[in-house]
Amino acid sequence: MDLGSIIKNIRKQKGQTQNEFASLCGITQTYLSQIESNSKEPNLSTLKTISNNLNIPLPILFFLSMTEEDVQPNKREAFGIVSPSVKSLVNEFFAV
């Protein structure tokens, strides 16, 4: 799961700096940086705040962050085929 990169990419697409977004979420810029680099895992409450401020439902944020390693080995090939199209559709729907 690559949650930090997804958060960072969406934040940047929305034109917000780490300082601006961290302040909006009520966390420090350092903590946001650690989340975005996947060196810290935020608790569920913080993730809900982040997803709300990104205007992305939390389950969608989780889905976008899924990698092949998150899928059962016998389903990875199907995931690799379907995932790009589904993620593209989700990105269009939520204007990420």
C-alpha cells in the first residue's frame, strides 16, 4: 500500500503546500511529510481528516493506494489488468 504517495499527489494536484495542508488537517508539516513518505502510518482519525480535506472518501483513498503486493498472489494478474482502468475512472469521478 502506497498511501503516502497518493496523499502527496492529490495534495499537489490541489495546489496546496505541505504547510497549508498540514495546518488544514490540524497536524504538523513534519508529521505530514512523514505520512507522505510512508515513514509514519497515521491513525484512522487522522486519515479521515486527510481524506475529508482532500475531498476523497477514505475507501477510495485506500483503493488508490493499493499495489499488487496488497492482493492475493493468485489474483495479482487480474489486478494488474483491471487496476489502471478502475483507478483512471475513480480519478475522473473524484477529479483527482
